[in-house]
Amino acid sequence: MEANTRDDHSEASTLRRARRGDEVAFEALYRSHARAIHGLALRLTGDAAAAEDITQETFLRMFGFLSGLRDDTPLRPWLKRVAANLAIDRLRRIRESGDEDALWQAVDGGPAPATVAEASGLLRRLPSVARTLLWLHEMEGWSHEELAARFDRSPSWSKSILSRSLARLREYLDPGADDAHP
């Protein structure tokens, strides 16, 4: 517990120095959080180049918003929210230019894998929107209402995608399970 307090104090101090224009402090904040933000962006997009772009944009926004960040609030949740919103914006732009029926077909009728891969590999088999909804709901704690608002959809849309995605993941893990039940 003492180490957490020390880390929080250290981050607050680093944040104050970054506000005053200390480039070393900004670099320290980047080093402390960039890997986690990139990991989240990669899980949400499934695209390394997009994850790099989202990570850079997240830190650019942090740099532009340093004066609005409170010293007593952990920085990582704010960064994760910004990165998730950037990933969602990217998905929305893709959705607007694409065919939503392709999402449903991919979730419902995509080919089953030959073997079971690690969890991140399984998630990559889902379409990007489905993967993003699943990750943000299950791992980041976003509600269906928050997801629906962010995607300009209804909560039932979010629930439906999540339900289908979880069913698809179960199929990936046990491809013969549905055949065993009449």
C-alpha cells in the first residue's frame, strides 16, 4: 500500500512538471503508460498500425489537456478512456463506409478455427466492432448504455453483439458442443 501511495505521489509530481513544460517528465509519463495504451488499442482494433496511431493521438491529447488533468486522479484510466474513444471513432468511420451485414455474418457464420489459440488470438478472430464491444464491456467495465451512446446505437444492439460474440468464442473453444445437444 505504501508503494502505491509513493507511485501516485510520484505520478502527480511528474504530471505537475510536465504541465510546466518539462519534456523529461512528459517522456516519463509516456514510458509509464504507453505500453498499456498500445495494448488496449491493439486489442480493440486488431491492427498494429492503427494501435500506434491511437497511442500517439492519445498522448497528443494528454499533452494538449495537461492543465485539465487533476493531480489526485490516476492518469491511466483517463488515457484508456481516450484511447478507447479513439478506437471507437475509427470503427464508426469504417462502419459508415461499410456494410453492417458483414459484421453479423462474421459473428454468426465465420469459419471455426482448427485449434484453440490463446485468448488474444481468439479475440482477433472476431470482427473489430464485436471485439471492441466485448473488451470494453467485459474487461474495461463499460455499460451497455455507455457503449450504445458511444456507437450511436441502442443498448440492445450492444447486448446482441456481445451475446453473439460470446457464443462465437464458446464455439471456438469447443467446436463440437452444439452437435452434442439435440
